Amino acid sequence: MNPNELGEIFERANQSFDHAQRVSEKADRSVARATQIMRRIDERDGAARAAARRERQRLNADLGRRFGRVGIWLVVASLATIIFGLFIPIGLFGFLAAVGLAIGVAALIGFAPSAGRIAAAPAADLPNGEMVQRFDSYLYRTRRALPDAAQAEVDAISSALPSLRQSLERVDAVDPNAQDARRLMSLHLPQLIERYVHVPTAFRNEPDGEGKSADQRLVEALAASRAALGDISANLARADMAAFETQGRFIESRYGPERIDG
């Protein structure tokens, strides 16, 4: 085989390799596009949509509370100005100053930042029910910074939170199950997400000491957290069922056909 034939073979091999690489890149783009489409569909009709609806409800409730506080302050300021004016004439400039002060304080109340408007992890001292709501809001506000697979896990966690909240609201904060849930929601999961976000994007696919990328480890940790919260919710539900069964048996034995006298 002469050098020219060898050159043609190598050239064809290179062309085949380039073609295969282009096909692979095209396939990767198609998969990424399909993933984005499926994610948008899920967001329109799924866990993400339900999370968005709950977030809107929380924001509307916060807005209503703000309007209420502003209204109370304006009423108090108006009454104070009227009462003060009955004893000491304040004149036009005094009246305008009082109106300006009232408007300024109302603006501060209305536009001051609150925990319900920022993507912050829930405080560790919140009541059980409020902590679940703040954690739900935190997940909704941070999910966009996570990869698609992690967003799916976050949506699965969010969809289980309404049931968990219903159970946690009835138990004390020192209950062992409540303690585990509170640590996950206020400490462990927020730290996981925040530390992932701090990893530079270019290094998130680099394997660590166990051969896992940051994206893989994030998804696995979120899946473990989802399973843990599911177990906690199931334990609380079983405790409620057991308490209901005990109460039902008592009523049957106390007031049923074969009731116990006394």
C-alpha cells in the first residue's frame, strides 16, 4: 500500500470521526432541547406549577398584611394629628409636615424587605407550620439555579410539603420527627444548595474523590432528603392513625352495645 492510499484512508477516517462527532453533538442538543420542553410542560402543569401557586398565595398574604399595617398607621397618625390640633394649632405647615411624615412611614412599612420576599433559608426558631412554608418558598426561589435533574427532585420535595405541614402543625417542635424535619429544612438542605451554587459552573462536572460530579452528588443528596422527609411524614401519619384508632376503640367500648359501665 503506497503512501497516497494510506493518506486517503486516514483522511476518510478523520472525516468519519468528524461526522460522528457532529451527529453526537446534534443528538446532545436534541436531548437538551427535549429536556427543556419537558421541564416547561411540567412547570405549566405539575409540581412546579403548584409550588408557584403556593408562592403567589404567600406573596398576596404578605401584601395584605402590609396594606393592613399601612392603613393602621395612617389612621393612628390622622387621629394623633387631629387630637394634637385640638389643643395646639399646628397651621398649614404643621398639617403638611404631619401628612409627609405619615406618608414616609407608610412607605417604609410598605416597601421594607421581609422574610417572605427574599430567597433565604427558614430561621431555626420558627414554628413548625411556618417553617414548612418558608422552606417551600426557599425551594421555589432557588430551584432555577439548579440543574434539571435536581429541579425534578426539588419539585418532588415541594409536592410533599403540604402534607408534611399538615402533620407538623399538630406536633410539638421537640418531637423527634419534627426535630429531624426542622434540621433538614432550616440547616442541612439550604447548606447543600448554597454550597452547590458556590461551586463554579466550569467545575460542576469535574469528578470528586469518589468519581461523582457536583451535579450527581446534588441530585443524590436531594433524593436522600426527599426520602427522609417522606419517612418523617409517614411516621407522623401513622401516629395520627394510631391515635384515631385508639380513640375509636375507646368510644366503641365505652358507648357501644357491649359498653363498659362506670
